[in-house]
Amino acid sequence: MKTLISTTLLLLVLSGCAVNDLSENDRKEITDTFMMTKDAWNAGDLEKFMEGYLNSEEIAFVGSAGPIYGYDATLKRYQTSYPDTTVMGKLDFDILKLYKIDRHSAILIGKFYLTRTIGDTWGYYTLVWQKINGKWVIITDHSSAAATD
């Protein structure tokens, strides 16, 4: 009986670990797409930046002003908030955690930095990714700039 309980607990722990592990291929696809968004941002190309997002009215962006739904509304929000490369600055980020939710979903948590001539800023993000038609895309973006003193 003790062996059965120990084996059951071990299998539960191992299956829990496997659920959170992305394959190397999925991890690479997500990080490659994420790097593409960074490169597009740093080139001042918001349309290219948005290619990392699902082009759908189902996506959501959540910032300090609350949620915005839809691809076009999210692009417009970026264009309004970051009208030129001076405001956009140069983007860099740290990936703090990337893990699988299920076979077709993952969460990426990290910290972003914008280096700008008008003053640097930074904050945190949580991105929900889904693999749709064989491609990993962002379906939800929750980004918050850090409070300033």
C-alpha cells in the first residue's frame, strides 16, 4: 500500500512537471517570434510588430487604462501611445518565465525596458500565446509600466 501511494505521488509530480514543459521547438518558435516583435519595434514598424499577435477581434491588450479588444484596436492603441521612434525608444526585455498551459497554449512573463532620449521606462508583461494553424501567436498581452517616483 505504501509503495502504491508513493508511486502515485511520484507519477502526479512527474505528470505535473511534464505539463509545464514546452518542447524545445515550441520554445524556439515563441522566442523567435518574440524577438521579431522586438526587432520590428526597434525599427519603428508597429505593423510588423503586430505580426506576433493573432490577427483577430478576439485578442486582448490590457494596460493601465484597462482592456482593449481586437487586433485593429490594439494596433491603434500602440500607434496612439507610441506615435514615433522618439517615444518608442529601443526595446529590450528579459524573459522571466515561459511555460506551457496545455498543448496549444503558453504563458510568457517578463520585464521590458524602453531606452529613450525623452526618458527611459520599464515594466512587466504577461503574454498568453496560442499555437493556431501551426504558428505561435500572442492572444493576450497584459503590460504595465512601473510606477515612477
